[in-house]
Amino acid sequence: MCGAEPVNCYPVLVNIISNTLLRLHNCTARIRLWSELFSRTESSDLKKYIFANCLTYLLTLAAGLPPLLAVSSMEDYKVKSMSC
């Protein structure tokens, strides 16, 4: 009943127990559970938000990384260090 993925076992178990308790109380209603790891809804606003955040992060990284490398090289030059 659980399938090959253990992530689905808990919802299936809850579904079985809930429906068994409903049957014990002579109720005709049933409970159905779904288990999805990620939401499958397509949202253009969400995609734009993720793209904007990634772009901002990459631009910040691109702007901050070269000065860091340059400072490191200048420190090596000042102490006259050499690589083997």
C-alpha cells in the first residue's frame, strides 16, 4: 500500500486509520489524503520572484568577488610571497 517511496507511508497510514475510525462510527463519509513533495501549481509571479532573487544574488556576487581577489593579490605582493 505504501509503494516504493517511504515518504508516502505516513499519509497512507493516516488515511487507513481515519477511514477505519469513521466506519466504526457508522459514518458514510471518507477521508482522502494526497502527498506531494512540491506544489505543482504554475505561478508566473513565483517564477519572476525566484528569477529576480537569483539575479540579484549573482550580480552581488559578481560585483563583490573581483575586489576580494585583487586585495588578496595585493597582500601577497606586499609580503613578497611566491607560489611554488
